[in-house]
Amino acid sequence: MNARTSLCFACLLIATAHVGCVVEPEESGEPAKEEIADIPFSGDFDGKADNPWFPRDGGTLLVGEQEVAEFDSYDGWIGYEIDLQGGSVDIDVAEHGAGSNSTLDTILIVYGPRRSNGRYPMHPLAFNDDWVPGENLNSHIILEVPEAGHYRIVVSTFLNWVNYPQNVSTGTYELIVKCQDGPTACGPSF
């Protein structure tokens, strides 16, 4: 077993709640696209206020509400708060107006539910980079809400992740959360 395989195996044994395992990039360069396709972030952030755990405040979302906002050098990791009651939830983020032909390579992360101390769990509940790897750069999560509560949805891009702590992506995105079982089946709606 090589060092990378050992690291991944250890992650799987220790953190079974993770979506996947953090694999350190080769020393020769940036991580390949497929290396982050299904993994949570490692937590190796420098305390900068703009990252997956401390995103810029995007506000509160309601189910069915479409949020349109922009990534820039200041806002590269944007967090939205949402109350979810249960059921199946579709969460989508895409380049605004681009459909499936997006050139903005988004990332979507869900944390929650928020704990009684006001903090979110350190590890993501769900993560998605590409809706269809190699074909559709938008991000899509179908989430089975584990319990009623307050959740955080964080949006960013693959390039912001690769170039952290700099935000290099610019562009307008749209974010929407929908209940699969009807407009108000999973939480308060727009």
C-alpha cells in the first residue's frame, strides 16, 4: 500500500460519516479534478474568514426561492442558512443563465443540522463538485434530511478550492432548494 492509499484507508476507517476520503495532492502539482469529486474538505484552512467552514454570509433561503449572486475575489465561499423539516431535498447551484453548458465549475457543500451550541458539524453532510463528471460542471445534491433543523449550504468553485486562499472565480450563479415531495414538504417555502 502506498502512502496515499494508506491515508485514504485510514480516513475511511476513522470517519465513516464522510462522503469520501481526503487524498493529499501529489507534490508535483495541483489535485486532479477526479481527486475532489466526492470528498469532504480536509479542514486544512488557515482561519481566513472565507472558506467552507467560515463562508461569507449569503443570508437565509426558503425552499423554492432562487438566489442569484456573484463570486468575486472577496466572495468566493458563500454560505446560506435554511430550515429543513425532513424528506428529500434537491439542491442545485449553476452558472446563472448557462443551463448545462456552464463554464463556472461550482462546488456545493451542506453542513448540518446546527447543534444546540450554535455550531455546525465540522464534516459536511453532503458534497458535490460536478453534476455529471466531465459533462456538466454545475453542482447537484439530493439530500435525505436526517432530522429537522437549521442547515448551512455553502457554494464555491473548483478553482477557488485549488487556489485557496485566493478566490479566482468570477461570475454569477444561481442557487435553489426544492422539496421532491411538493413545495412545502421539506421546510418553509418562498
